Amino acid sequence: MFYILEVKKLEKSFGSHKVLDEISFSVEKGKILVILGMSGCGKSTLLKHLIGVLKPDRGEIRLLGQEIMRLKPEELDQLRRKVGILYQSAALFNSMTVGENVAFPLREHAKLDEKIIQIVMRIKLELVGLSGFENLMPSQISGGMKKRVGLARALALDPEIVFYDEPGAGLDPVTLAMIDQLILDLSRKLGITSVVVTHEIQSAFRIADQMVMMHGGKILAQGSPSEIRSSDNPIVRQFMTGSAEGPIPMKRESDEYLKSLMG
Ligand SMILES: Nc1ncnc2c1ncn2[C@@H]1O[C@H](COP(=O)(O)OP(=O)(O)O)[C@@H](O)[C@H]1O
Ligand SMILES: [Mg+2]
């Protein structure tokens, strides 16, 4: 079996706070893996490791057949070109038009003719349903459209895998359902592998082929959506039903984290 992404026994602590604890999972080509968990459980930290932004204390990450901790900076750069990332806030450049945002990776990483850049940019905007929007500024479009522009930009270099950090953040349920449909289409029609980090349970079940349920830096359960749905782990069950009653305690943030936020 060839896995696009394989993670083995990943561990990371910030000070005395263990944020990732023996995290292991893998993703097959073309599939959608959803990493589900409450705020603060370590999802974004995990994503940052998967794209080589953070280094783990222990463990292994194989992305597109490469052991990312062993790569030299320029090799990691090369690998990142095959990876699309949609950040929580879409992270568009506000001083650039929609089209310039989507074209940005093409100008940065590929030596292409301006004509080709324009064509590819239009194809990517078409893919996310935003044909004809290239001359608008980010301030002129809605939050859901910004996410789609961010996705078009993430797709600019034809990635083999796309990472999504909370694609539903700040979106209404209907717009989120549309983003979910796009993620499904990219997987089913183009064979793009997806890793989606979210706390939105409905969205997770709409798109997931496989699920990893995280809590307090650990994996509580993983498997197909039906396996997760029928889990008898009380924390998984509480999360599924979104109930305030159950074993999940109110989380106390560490003093070290508070200090790091205050600089
Ligand atoms: N740079 C950091 N320094 C110290 N602690 C951090 C840092 N980043 C994250 N954390 C801690 O790790 C926990 C997980 O954070 P994060 O991965 O952002 O969670 P999630 O994305 O699931 O909401 C947070 O609750 C926080 O306590
Ligand atoms: Mg997060």
C-alpha cells in the first residue's frame, strides 16, 4: 500500500505541555482524511508538523514518499510546491486582486509565460466557481468567496495533497457545505488527497473517508466514519453529541503558553 502521508509516533512538547503524544496515522492517495477534535487539542500544531514548519521532538513523517525531517531546506521547498495549504483565515494578500492572489505561486515558483499564468489562474478560479472575479479586491468579496480564492491559490501549482486548517472557520453552515462539496469534488474528480482539520462534526461526516479523533494531543479513535460513529469511547461520544455533560473537562491553558502569547 502506498501512502501519500504517513505519520509515526509523533511527539511534541511546548515546555512541560505535551501537545502531540504518539500521533500515528496514514492517508491513501485520493482520499480525504479528517482530523477532528476540540479547540486546543493540537490540530494546528499537528498540521504545522506535517508541512515541515515545526519539528517534532520524536517520530517520523513521510510525505509524498519523503522523510521530511531528513530534507535539506531546498528539498523541503521543492516538496512544498507539491502541497497546497488552505489556512484558517484564507490569508489572502489584501493589496492584490483575486487573480493576482491566485497567480502568486505561479510567479514565485514556476518560470511561466505571462499568458500561461493568466490561463492557469482562470482555470483555478473556474474550479472554485469564481470565473470572472479576477479583478476584484479581497475586500470586495464575502468570507466564503475568500476561502474559495485561497483554495484556488492552493491549487495553483497542481498539488498532490491539500491541507485545510478549519475550512469552516467563520462561515455559515450553507457556505461551509459548499466548501465541503468542493473538497469532495477535488478528491473524487481530480484524485487530490486531502487532510482536513476541523471541529465541525457535520462537515467531518460529510467529507471523510477516514477520521482521526484527537483529544489533548492524543488520538482517541481512528477509522472509517461509521467506526467513529459507533465508538463507545465516552469522550468520542460526548464530542459527537456536542454535550456539555460528560468526561471532557474545561481546559486550563498553561502559563508557558500565556507567556508565549504575551511575547
Ligand atoms: N507556540 C506555542 N507555545 C506553547 N504552547 C502552544 C503553542 N502553540 C500551541 N500551544 C498549545 O498547544 C495547544 C494546541 O494548540 P493548537 O494546535 O493550536 O490547537 P487546535 O488547532 O486544535 O485548536 C494549545 O492549547 C496551546 O496550549
Ligand atoms: Mg487550530
